[in-house]
Amino acid sequence: MTAVPDSATTVDAPTTAPGTTAGPDTTAPGTTTDQGTPTTTPASTTAEAPTSGADTTDGDATTDQDAPTTPVSTRETREPGGEPERRDAAAGVGPTNEGDPADARTEEAGPAAGPPAPEPAPPADPEQALAVVGWRLHPGTLREEAPDPDELRRIRDGLTGKLDTALDNRSRARLLSLRSVASRVLGDLDDAVADARLAVTYAEATGELRRTALARARLAEVLRWRGEHAEADRLFAEANSSELPDRLRALLHEHAGRSCFDQGRLTEACLHFERALDLRQGEDGPLNARTVVALDAVAERAANGGFGPAPRSREQVLGTPRYPVATFDEEQQLWGYADADGELVIAHRYAEAQPFSEGLAWVRRPEASRWALIDTTGAALIEANNGYRAVGGFSEGLSWVSMDGKGRWMAVDQMNIVKIPPGYEEARPFRNGLAAVRQNGGWGAVDRTGTVVVPTRYHGLGTSLADGRHLDGFTSDGLAVVELAGRRGVVDRSGRVVVAPAYPTLVVHPVAFLITTESGRWGALDRRGEPLIDPVHRGRAEVTAEIDRLLTDASPVL
């Protein structure tokens, strides 16, 4: 899936000149073929957003992650990436000298007045070359077109050459998914889907949210072109996490809208386009221009056949089961469960009833003081005589339960097999393979086997996100905010301290950590814990705006 960069620099373009040394990825020998399997070397669990001067050839480490690369206090006056700004056609796909964007939407720019400026030398690196391709967006199909197919084939050959020497999961995920972009636009959809599927496998092996989201989105766009819309829509929905940068989320909505357009789901398409614009708050010129093209196409199609079926919910797109919902009978003063249509499917017979989670719900009958576990038919999987006085909903296949209702929490599966023995004073649901637990007054985290991955030495473990949400545990990138003596820091899913607890406030931003000083001033650290924005701002919004300004050159090549 391709999208026009704000300038010559794009999210997947390497930020260093050819010849720099490889980044910090650990590689495993023996993985040299394009159709190999992911390496087994453990991947880093944090986004690698190097600060100014850091050498890297892993474009995803700095640009796929949509991360700023230069601290504000030391950056040069140019924007990140260092490339000059350029104007985009109304389709958002390539430079033009024409003043009327409407004309540029459907035809090439005319000759400029006066002698032509000398053309810049093409980038030597195929990733950089792909990043600056001036894509044309077809106003009828909303598909990208290459202005020079032969050049795009040469770029694809260059990506193949880089794949021959790429051994680590990150690089192979990036290069395979980029090669799928080139093949897709060239019309080689079988090759494109094969590369894209393998790229998703490698990306998922890294455990990195943004890398996986990009790989899934590129696969989804190939499937969209092949007419396999059900899987494409599902992949777009899976990729679009609220923990991603708004710029990337907007592009995911934009391309999901194009898939809905193909299917005649025009109202749903418009909702996606609207959401994309809302995320960028009208400040993304190329996105605005592409949306004009898309809405013109929607209007033309709607005039001929209407707006199509009603929009689907995210759950419908993902195929998520719709579990029965607890309902209360006022006369009997008992709880039961009804389906999505309001029909009673489990009779009112419970004094207490928890919501269904993963197809299971804890319930308590009036005559019992202990909880039982039922499935969606009302059949008991764990009887009340097992003695659980306190229970928590199932998450990732496990539920925390307590015999006395006060402590000594343990984790059981739906067959009532103890997976983590009792011993915790408090326990939070599992999220991304980890659960926050409290033992001897200190908070830490365990994995699903019960192994302590974060020592229970902290006074708190809970993550505040930049969008205002709070997580009981870890983010999708495997990061959690910990508190020690009133100061906050960050640990990753392995227990490694990324940011030492030293800040009164710490909020996880999609590409950074927002922090405050003792005086209440706001600043930011990068994902390595290094200074990014000096703590001189009066509010969080000022820091977020500064990060967005630093990211003006970082647009993903989807």
C-alpha cells in the first residue's frame, strides 16, 4: 500500500547515507534466501529511535517507527530527513509545477516556464528510490500508478539485492513488504502477496507493534487489489491500534476506506476518510488532497448505485463473536444473559453475573457464596464448590481467582487447572502476555507461565497513554510505567529498565515518553530514554505538537 510522503523522506526510507554500518539488530546465520523463515534471535522490545548522530541502516528502526531523530535543543533548522519540501498534486502523488491542484489530479504537470531545472541524481539506495517515487492516484479506481514502470522494476531488483544479505527479522520484514509494494503497483500480484505474507511473519517475530502494523497494512492492500476484501478489511482493522502514531492510523483508515469503496460500501468508506482527516486535524495537505479525489469517486459511484449497505462495526469486520450480555430482571432480582437481539438465552437465576470474556463468564447463584464459570450456553465449566470467593474475567486464556477473597491470588484456565500458584496480594488481567501483580507490597509482572519478569519491587505499575487512556499493564510494544518513591520510569517486557524512575509524571506517547520535572515543566525522551525535547514547556499539548512538528517528513510508504 503506497502513500505520498510529505516530502522526499518517508517512513521506510533509511535516514543514513549508503555505506553506514548495520544497526543494532542481532542476526542469525543461515537465513539468506528470500523465502526463508524468521530468525530465532530475540528481537528488541522497544522502538529504536536513534538520536542525532546515531548510525543505522535499518530504516524501520527510525522511520517505520515514525520517530523523531534529533533532540530539539540540538537539531538543525531543516526538518528531520533533511530533504527540501515539495508540493504534491491534488491526488497527493508526486511533485508538480502547476498552480491548480485540480488539473494535476488527472494529468501530468505541463512544462515549466523558462529553462528546466537540472534533475537531481536518483537515490542510490533502492529504499530511498522507492520513497521518492511520484505515485499517481487513479481517480476512478483509487489505486496508485507508477510514472515509470521500468524504473520501478529496477528499484524492485535493488530490493531483491538487499534481501540477499539481510538476515535479521526487522530488515527482512521491511524489505519484503517494500518489494511487495513495488510488485503490486507493477501488477505482479501473486509475487506481491507472497512477499507480503512472509513480511508479516517476520514482522510478528519482532514483537514490534508499528512494524507489524505496516506489514499487515501492505498485505491488506495487495489483497484489496486482488479482490479479497474480507481478509483485507480484517487486516486493516487488526493493524489500526490506538497505540500507533496518528499519522499512521490516518493512513490505515484512508486505505481501509478505499477497500470499502471497491466493495460499494460507500457510507463506510466515507466514515474511514472522515476518521483519517480527524486524526490529522486538517493539517495534512497530501491527505486532504487525496481525500478530495476519493470523495469525488464516491460521489460519482453513489450517483449511479447509491451508498451501499450500512456500515459495519469493527467487531463485524474482525469477525469477533458477539457474546451474550448480562440482563437484570427487576421482578426476580436476578441476572441472566440476552443475545444481541435482546432474546434471553440464559435464564435469570444468578445473584451476580460478570460480563462474558473469551466466551466465559463467572456467575454466582443466590444460595452460593462462591463463583461458578459458565460458557455461552449456560453450562458450568467450573462449579461453585471449588471454593472461589473472588474471581476475575478471563484474559489470554487465564483468570485470577482467590479462595479467601482477600489475597493469595492464583491463575487458572477454563478447565480449572492451576497455571500460576497462589501467592499474590493483587493481580491484574493478562495483557500482551504479561500481568501486573503485587507481592509483599511491591508491584511487578509475571508471564503466563508464572515466571516473574519484572521484580515486585515497585510501588506501582500502570501505564498512562498520551490519548488519556490508562492500562493496568503493558502496551502492545511491551512497555510499562513503574513507580518508585513517587518517581516514574519505564520497564520493558523483559524487565529491563528503559527509563529510570526519576520523573514525577511519565506518559507513553506512540514514539516517545512525555515527562515532567519537579517544577511541572513538560519535555520528552525518545524510546531509548535519551533526551528528545527539553523540559521547558508549560503543558503536555505543547510537547506533543513539537513532536508532530519533528515528524513532518515521516510518512509511511504504505
